[in-house]
Amino acid sequence: MSTAMNFGTKSFKPRPPDKGSFPLDHFGECKSFKDKFMKCLKDYSYDSSSCRLQSKEYLECRMERQLMAREPLEKLGFKDLLDPSEESKDTKP
């Protein structure tokens, strides 16, 4: 009977997210960018493709303030919104 009640053999081992932590913006450093993005979503019936510029600006704010890991914007899907000078800046470490 004790072999049927073997619940403790496997233990859950949590692992961090693939991209690392995503800290909350406790001090509201990017609140204006978030509010602009959310207003855009509401204005365009939550069609995120219509608000890509606002999304890019919000993510840039988060990266500049170390609220998320720095990623090249083209890897985040914004290659078409970059001007050539910005594109070369993002590829440098």
C-alpha cells in the first residue's frame, strides 16, 4: 500500500524565465509610455499592430532604465521602424 502513495519522489524545481526577470516599474519611470501605448490599443480596438511605435518606445524606456534586459530592437520585431543610424547603434554591445 505504501508504494501507491509515492507522491514525494519527484520534486518541482522552478527555473527562471528564458529572458531573465522582468521587474515591475515600481517608480513609474515608464508610466507615460505605457499609458500612451494602452491608449493607442484602446483607440484601435486592441489591435497591437497599429500601436507598434508606442510599443517600441515603451520597450526602449524599459531597457534604458534597466527594467528589462537590453535586446536589439530588430530581435524584438521592430526592424522596419528603425532608421539606419539607430540600427547600427543597437547592434553594438
